[in-house]
Amino acid sequence: MKKPVLLIAVIMLLSFVLPVFADPEQSVPSFAEPLDYSNKANWAYYNEGDDKPADLFIICPTVDTRSYANSEDLNEKLKGRFVSALDAEKGIYSDVCRLYSPYYRQMSIGAYTLPAEEHGKAKDNAYLDVSAAFRYYLDHESNGRPIVLAGFSQGAEMCIELLKEYFGNTTEGRCLAKQLVAVYAIGWRITDEDIKEYPQIVPAKGESDLGAVICYECEDGTVTGSIIIPEGVKTHSINPLNWKTDSTKAESSLNKGAVFSEEDGPIPGFCGAYIDESRGSLIVPGVSSDDYPKVLDVFPDGCFHLYDNMFFYTNLKENVELRVNAFLETQQIEHRNTVVWIVAASVAVLVLCIGGVLLIRLKKQAGA
């Protein structure tokens, strides 16, 4: 089978740069300050597509396979990998969103093999930058515009952290929640514990609900645990083919096009999918691990993590447009309702004023 161009690029990127797994005896330093996001050199995308109706804040997946725990050296070569990974995703969103994406000192692939405490430090380091970039975006670019958060793998994990920090029950959080179109946290997990502790994390229930999290992770049905969905953990997922959250099988005819190469374009009917009731993972039957290998040893056999976006690319692209349009329509309705309320209130006040004037005149005439 001839492998698609984009798939080959992914495999070359990850397999020719052999991962250096972390030495558990080495300590992870804690970063004191985030990157300076007023410096546009610290952005992979900044206000790209400024004529679009919504904003996309998208966070790059793991592309660092060499650093011990975090990408402390954001050199031009590594920045090039950021852009390559982001370019493979951005077509899902770019028709309706202007793009913002920061470079950040992300966790390397080796950070996922660290003990929990050290991994936590590496994650905090990465999120320090992501949060600072989002804060800069909010303060200088947002202006109340509709927001789509998106990320794949580590990028998806960072999106969930942004939800936790910025969209809670605070004055700012409630305002931001009104701007949030959706969160595409693909290739990660959201659990009952997450939702209980952070009620602003709302799993998507259908194809057009707003402010919701679209989340899934692809497997072949044999996986019992991974760094994305550990053994014994169940995630909330939605099927990007039928937009159901139960185990209803979506036939391959619903797949409007997997995309592995921009040159070759979409492959309609590439695969079907259904949600595993025990793990919550998205099972993709009929896809061979020989043709779509795991590539990295941190993933178990039968894990299709690297292809989560590719398998359902066209369906995701259409869904982003659907949700943005639904959000804009809701805004228009709310605006019309506000205008109607203001006009009605103004008329009522005017009627009361006129009535008051007439009543005063009548009293004066009666007194005369």
C-alpha cells in the first residue's frame, strides 16, 4: 500500500529523530517566568486570516523528541517542527477562524516517561507559557470575538488547562464562556473527576452544542491502557462521524474524507467508528496498524493516536464551520432580542410619561 504524503512526513519527523527518554534520576527545573508574548517571534501564527468571523487559539502537539523534559531551547529547527505540525491541522479551522498559536517550552516526549512529580513540573513549565500566551491574546487581540480553542495531544491537554484557569465561575470566566464557540481537545481525555471539579468542562453531546469539548482518541479495540487513556480510566468522547456519545456504530459512508495529503485531497469513506463503552476511546475498525503504525514506543500496539485528526479531517472541518455559524446565529438572535427589549422598555417609559402628563393636566382641569 502506498502511504500518503502527510503520513510519511509525520513518520519521518518522529522516527528519524530518535526520542531520548527521561532519566528518572535527573531533576526537572521549574521555570520562573514565561516567554514574552509581546514579541511576535514567540508566535507560530499571529492574526493569520484577519477577515474571519472567529478566533482560533491552537496549541501545538508534542514535536520535541530530544529534550529531557521541556523545550528549553526553542531553536529555529524546533520552531519549524511546530509550524509543520500546526500546518497539518490548521486547514480544519482556517476557513472560519483567524489563527493564533504560540511557541512554548512544551513537554518533550520523554516527559511522559517521568515519575508523576517530575512530569507534573514539566507540565507546569509548558503551561506557564501557554497561559501567558492566552493572557496576551485576551488582553490585546480578543475584543470579545468568538473563540475556538483547539489542540491535539499535548495541545489538547493544554486546552483543558486553559478551561480550568480562565473559564470558571469568575467575572472574567463568565464573560469568556459567552465567547467560547467550542474546544477541540482531540487526542486527550476528560473524566468524570475533571467535570466534577471543573464544571466549565462540558463534554459535547451533539454536532452543534456551544461551549462544549470535542474529545476522542482512536484505537483498534485491543488497547487496555495508554498515556492518553490510562488503564482503568474512562474518558468522555464524541464520535466525529455521527456526533453521538454512545456506542452507536457510524458506518464508513459517514466519513466525508480522511486527509493525509493536501495534494491527494480527501478520501471519502475511509473508515467508520464507534465508542468503546468501557474506555470511552473511539474504535476505528478495519484500519491496519501495519499501514498506520504507532511510530513511538510510548504508545501501545493498536493505538492510532497520531492519526486522530487525519482519519476524520473533513468531518471535523465541516463541524467547526457548523459550530461557528451556530454561535454567530445565536449572537444575532440575542442581539435582536436585546434591541426588542430596549425598544419595548423605551416605549413603556414613553407611555408612562405621556400618561403622567395627561393625568396632571386632567387634575388641573378638574381643579379649575
